[in-house]
Amino acid sequence: MNHLSEDDLVLLFYGEADDDLRAHFGGCAECRSAMGTLESLLATLREDDVPERGEEFSRAIWERVKPQRAPVAFVPRRARVLPVARRLAPFAALAASLLVAFLLGRASHVSEPITAGARERILLVAVSEHLERTQMVLVELQNAGGNGDVDLSSERQWAQELVPSNRLYRQAAVRAGETGMANVLEDLERLLVEVANGPARVSPAAFEEIQKRIESQGILFKVRVIESQVHERQRETARDVRNRLAS
Amino acid sequence: MKQMEVGDAALVARARAGDESALQGLVERHSRAVFRLAYRMTRNEQDAEDVVQETFLKAFKRLDQFEDKANFGSWIYRIAANCSYDTLRGRARRESKLVRDQDDQGSEDQMQQVPTSEPSPERLVMSGEVRTRVGAAMARLSDRERSAFVLRHFEQMSTREIATILGLDEGAAKHSVFRAVKKLRAALEPYLPQAAKAEAL
């Protein structure tokens, strides 16, 4: 076997090397010497220039967080997801449906038409909340697992809750000409439908398939990009409003 | 990652029961570590402070989803890493737009608003040379390389965790760490301790 490359040494340093690399390293003085150099570099990097923050920083952060935080209403996760999600699912879809109809100007009782800017702000807030919730499901799916069958009952319930609203937001995005957002929501919808209609417990192999699909299609990444764009647009519209009010 | 401390578990339980002082306790325990992570990723103090605030707001909003058996520190650092990476992406877009605007308008003033990644003169005076060099070398990495490296080196996250946070496949996450190490070595080799340099020769 050739000597270890720098990348191999990095893997070894962080404990991710395979048995072959470890076996070679154990018997090779040259590679151990090279590792000494790498260790020295990585130890030096511990001496970075992060500014220190004292006790007062924690207090200042708490003062900033305190007025904005939402009240914590804890219900154990399983208890919350199973019955509550089922009861709330139709309301979430109904809320999304009303919102989308409102934004598309189809709510006939609206006495004064809302401006395009206000419509965009409302849609951005709603879509942002939706994307945040879907992201949580995707992250849970990526981090779930363990020995034996995987219990996806809570993720399945979340998916069932999210499918109808996702569909409405996708349709709204198509109508609004937001092609990029519509495409991501379409990918997301396929996955949510699959999880929502799948079994509550899946074999490790079936679960790996789901995870591979999320990874190969980059769904989580796409959702994050769209969410990030939505946040950016929220900030831009807020700036516009502030500028208009100031002028 | 450190094992979950009893203190965190008790604070989370009390926070879930509506005890506001427990939330404050969690901020006091973790805000400085979250700041260090956020600063290492964003290389900007103001951005890092905003990330700390956003991290705790998100964490408290989702506290009912936190699994009791999990490590609160690891959980909140993952949220912080996500917030930091979102900040970097937002900043990259803003800077790109700013450069486009400047090209359009020929304005020089606007470029002064772009956060600099170089150490300030004050920091150069106050910090030791190695620390300054390390900071400058870290700042010169791409956002993805720096984020991957910080999560690997300082937060001891696995390649899989890094890939999840950065929205990459595991191979890309691993190669981001490799590239970061190569660039850092090239930038810092002249400043390594003499013994290590001699071995390198």
C-alpha cells in the first residue's frame, strides 16, 4: 500500500479512517511523522481569534430573546403528534386554502383590494412557516434510525398534515409564476405523500431508501435555499415598507 | 460533543413547565459557546450575535420537539450551525447584489458596507500573530469549506451531521473539510512550531 495521503491522514485524525488506513498507519513511521505535522497544524488552529464574550453577553442576549420568544407549551412529542396533528390537519389545509384564495383575489367579501406588496408579504410569511415545518420533518427523517425497524409514525403524521397545505402553496406558486419555488414544492410533495401513505414502521432497508432519496435529490438543501430566499424577500419587502414610511 | 449535563436536563424540564428563569438559565449556559460557533462560521461579530439571538428564539419555539434523551448542547449547536449557514448564504446574495449595483451605478461608497473578512488593525495589535494568522486564514476559506471545517474540528460533528446541516451529500461534506485543511496548511505552514516544520522537511 502507498503512503497515506493528506486526506487519509485527515480522516484518520477525525476517527473516520477505515481498517486498511489504520493498519498501514500503525506500521509506517513515515506516515506517523506526517501525522505529527498535521496534528501540529490542527492544534495551532485551536488558537483562533474568536472574540471573548463575558457574563454580560448572556444577559444581553436574554434581554433580546425574552420579549420575542413564544410561550413554551410542552406536550410530549408522541402524544402531541398523533392525536393533535390528526385533528389539526384539516384546519391547516383550510387555513392555507383560505390564505391562497385570499391572496389570489378570489375572496369576494374583501371590500378593499389588498396591494400587491401586502399580498406578497402575507404569502411569504405563510410559505416561510410551511417550509420551516417541512424542514423539521426532513431533518427528523435524516436523523432517525437505529437498530431494527424504524418507527416513522410521528413523521408520517406530520407528512399527512403537511401534504394538503403544500399542494395549495405549490398551486399558488405556479399561478404566481414562481417556477423555482413550485418545482421544489413539487419534489417535496412527492416525498411527503410517500411518507404519509407509507407504513408507520419500516425496515432499515426501506428507511435507507427514503434517506437516499432525500439525499440524492437534495430536497433538504433545496428547501433550505427556497426558505432562505423567502427570508431574504421578507427582509427586502420590510425594508421597502420602512423606506416608504420614512419618505 | 459533551454528554448532556444534568443541569441542562433539569432546565429543559422546568422550561417546558413554563419556568421563565429556566429559559434564561439555558441562555446563560450556552450563549457564549453558540457565539463562538457562529463567529467561527460567519467571521463577523454582529452577524454572530444575531445568530445567537435567532438560535435561542428557534430553540425555544421548538422546545416541545426536543427529545429528552438527546443532548441539549448538541441540539442547540445544530440549530446555531443552520442559522449561521443561512446567514452566510443571505450575506453572499446581498454582497453579490451589492457588487452588481455598484457595477451598474459606479458607486464606490456602497462597497464600504461589505463586511470585511480581514482582521482589523485593532485586532492585529491586540492578538498574537498566530491567532491573527489563523483568523485570516479561516476568513479566506469559502463559506462552505469554513463551515464544514468548523463543524468537524471545533464541534466534532460527524461527516453525516455536517452534510445534513450544509445540505450536501457526505462526499461533498468530506471534501469540503479536505480542501479547508489543504488551504489552512498552505497559509499557516510558515507559522507552525519549528519541530513540526522540521518533521515536514
